[in-house]
Amino acid sequence: MGGPMAMHLANAGYEIAVYNRTRSKAEAFVSKYGGRIARTPADAADGAVYVGMCVFGDDDARTVTISEDGAFHTMSPDAVFLDHTTTTAETAELLGSEAKKRGFYYLDAPVAGAEEASKAGQLTVMIGGPEEGFKVAKPFLDTYAKAAELMGPNGHGQLTKMVNQILISANMQGLAEGIVMGRESGLDMEKVLNLLGQGSAQSWWLDNRGSRMARAELDQSDGGTANMTKDLGICLNEARRQGVSLPLASLISQFYVEVSARGRAAWESTGLITLWDKRYK
């Protein structure tokens, strides 16, 4: 996800410094889009007006920001740090507090829209943090987001992303079950999905993943299953913190754990269907 975001910034004419823990990825990016390769997160952030981060989870976010070579040590006053990682609200609150002490803006800014939206510059970004920081970030966000909204203080971007993940997990589960039942009943699922996509069952997941699920042509290196396993765990932990019951999300979370246990953690998030589709047995 981070690569296409940086691509849009480079294409918009911004000077880019790129840091990736896999140096070959940074080298490939710079050879194609220009910019410089940073040695550390601190080197990448040094002198920057806008810093974007996209890593896997809480531990990675804290390492890249506040470890010995972390980006927070070299952030300029009044610069803005956008964290596109999906983390807990607690981590967002912690990093927001650290940034405030150091005199710059931190925005927790998880995204929705999958990799194709990132490549097309059509991401949806849910943001938590100070309004002044959001105003500084907006021109940069406009290069790769179709929608970006300030949801409240630090942590509220992550809380909004949790709601998103609860909603889409139920959507994917329903899509998986419907496709399996339809196939086993002898229906032409391409025709079924084309028709239902024009009615009340229409969704982003049906439009963009339904046909691939019906043909058993899932992406096996997308990493979505690992991400959803992590994200639903975050949702359930937050629900416990708030005293809220999430029975369906809890069940689907267990399904994702089982998909991973069967060796498919790297598969796309619609890999849920492999638990019931007989073609994957």
C-alpha cells in the first residue's frame, strides 16, 4: 500500500525520501520514480514537511517512530506525520502524545480501499488528530485519496478503521457462504453475481472479489488474511476495553485463524471461502 502512495506524491512533483526495511524495495522505487534512499527512518524524516508511514502493526509503528533510529527524533517543528498503519487506538494515542511533546503533528490515518485503490489514488482515509495537522496534510493526502476526513482526536482514525473491518469481514463471510451454496446447488455463479450486483446485495466486495472467488482464482500472496487476522484481534481487544460484545466478528476472527493454520496466511482476505469451498480441500 505504501509504495503506490509514495508514487502519487512523486508524480505530483514532491521531493521524496524513501525508507524501507527491505532496501531492495526502496532501490526499485527510486530507480523508477526518483528521490533518495534513506538509511533509517530518522534520515527519511529529517527536514521533511510531510512524512507518511505504512507498516504492519503496533510493534512496527513504534519501532519506526520512537526507537533509536526512529523518525520522531528528526521531525521538524510543525511538520506532519501520517501513520497509515492499522494499529490499536492506544498506540495512536501514545504516538500522538509523543509528537505533541516534540512540537509536530501526528495523525493516525488508516486507509480503506485495497491495493488497487492505492494504485489509482482512490483511497479512503480515516484520520484522528489535531485539526491543524489535518490542514497541513490535506494537499498531500489529495494526491492519493478520494476521501479523507478528520474523525476526532488521536485514536479516532483507528477506531473508525475498526468499524470498517467489522463491516467488511461480515460482508466477505456472507459472500463466501453465498457463493459456496450457489455452486453446490448448480447455479452459474457468474450470472448470479452479475444480477445480484445490481440489487440490494451489491457491495464493493461482490463487485471486486466475487467473480474471482467464484472461479477459485484467489491471490495467494496478497497478505490480506494475515492483515484481517490482526485487525479483527484489534477490534475484539477494543470491544473488551469498551465493554462491547462482537459475536459475529469474534466468530469470523476464528475463521481467519483457521485459514492461516491451513497455510494460507498470505492469501487475500477473501480466503475465508477456502474453509468451505470443496475445490480447496
